[in-house]
Amino acid sequence: MKRRIHLPTLEVGRVELSDEQSHYLRDVLRLDVGAEVELFDDAGAVARGVLIPSEGRRVMVEVDMPRIAAQPQWRWTIASAVPKANRADWMIEKLSELGASSYVPLAAGRSVVVPEGQNKMQRWQRLAVEAAKQSRRRGVMVIEPLKTIAQILDQQGDRQVWYLSTELNALPIANAIARLDLGRELLLLIGPEGGWTEEEIALFAAHGLTGVKLTETILRTETAALAAASVVACRGTSGH
């Protein structure tokens, strides 16, 4: 199996890889001139690459004509409160492996962690790239800017929107998944461990959102995100 290398955009011709990528191919994998790699980009295109001679320390690759990979027939996004510490990194990695189109960090009323600045977002995007490389998924999961619930609902558009609920009368996710319209993108909102506020629940009702539940137990944010994402990802591979 060819080693996968990520580039933001693929174009035919010679490309100089980054210091990190060059070190990985040359010093870790010990690939030499003439070795083949598979290149992929953010949009899902793939191409054959061949290592060619280079005068500097960076590795040069000759890129063949990219092939536009078939895009997933169905897109889904997870918007969740941000877990503490490295639990957020783990969640991002696994959502990328499962095939989420994008991840939106959510500033909810009871959020404990509210990431600000670009460092965290850039780290998460790197994790999404590495997970895409490992899982051989098409394209790279997009890390969107931090948003409030009101901002997300204002941008709802034609998307189907669910929110995870602990209410007894919430729709079991198994029932909700059977009713999905795979012709429309799904947005799934996951709250903080303290739960949604009354104001947020009222806002969901005003926008006609569907409350769905996973289990009879209370889950950590990252556990709920991965459990829901696994159900959604399996539905997306089963066809209409």
C-alpha cells in the first residue's frame, strides 16, 4: 500500500514537500528517488506521485494528473461543546476517521471550554489531516470557527438538524436515523456535560429541531459525539 501524503490542493507537476513531510519520507520511511506515494488534497482528489532528485534537504515529488474521487453522496456535520484537555483531540481524530464533513466547536450556555484564537483550530485541522491519511477517507474534515447556537441556527438553511437530548420523550436515534433524507445534509448538535439550558431547548423548539437520544445513561460530550457519529456514518453507507 502506497504511503499517503497530504497537500491542500493537487496540481500536475513538481512539488516540494514541507520539512516535516520530507523528514517522514526520507528519514523515517527511508524512501529513495523513484519511490511512489499517493497524494490527496482537501477536496478529495488523489494522484500518483514519484520522488525525484532534489538539490536541497526537502523531498521533491512529480505529481501525475489528479483524479477527482467520487464525493460522498451524503454529508453530515457534528457541532459540539468542546471537551476538556486531550479528550477534544481524541474526538476530532475519531470524527475524521468516521467521515464527518466538518466539525463546529460550539459555545453553549454551560460550556466549560471555549477555545479562542487560531492555535487550537490549527492543531485540530492537523489532526483531521493525519486521521484522513490513516483512514484513507476522501478529502479532509473541515474545522469550522467557534459558533454559538444562535449563529448555527441562523445558518441552518436546508439542513436537517438534530440535537442530542436526555429527555424521556426524545426520539430514539435508531428511529430518527430510519427517517433520514439522505439527499439533505445532517447537522447534529451535542451539548456540554452540564446539558442544554432551558433557553437553548426553547430555541431548538422554535426552530423545529428534532431531539434525539442515544442511551438511558448520561454520556460525556466526546462519548456522545462518537456514538452518534457512528450511527450516522453507518446509515450513510447503507444507501437510500
